[in-house]
Amino acid sequence: LNGFINHYPDFILYTKRGKVILLETKGDHLDGTDSEQKVSLGTTWAQLAGDQFYYFMIFDKSPVKGAYALAEGKELLRKL
């Protein structure tokens, strides 16, 4: 994702229902200063890309603003 920062999510997932999910995973020790910027860029991309596109940043337990904890992220993915 190129925007106000360059961001290369860890995974691109394709669901059987035709949805595209960009997924960034982080250990709790990796909550770098750019994580909130990456969440903002990814969320903006998903909103502009359309209904079939999603972006999630998932931390093990302690997410930054706009990201998800692992258990919550797994549930979101399961619903898609």
C-alpha cells in the first residue's frame, strides 16, 4: 500500500466468497511508532477499494488504536 507511508502487509488472503483481505500481524513487542499510521492507511485503502476488500492489523494481545487482538481478529476473519 503506497500512501503517506509505504506499507507491505504480511499476507493477502482470498476467501471462497471473493473477498480480499490484507493482513498485518504483529507480536506485542512490535508495536512500532508506525503501526497506527499503517492501520490508518490500510483502513483507508479498504474503504476506497470497495465492499469486497478488507484490512486488518492483528496483535497477539495488546493492539494499538484501530488494530485487533488475536482472538477478536480470528472471529472477524471467521465471519468473512
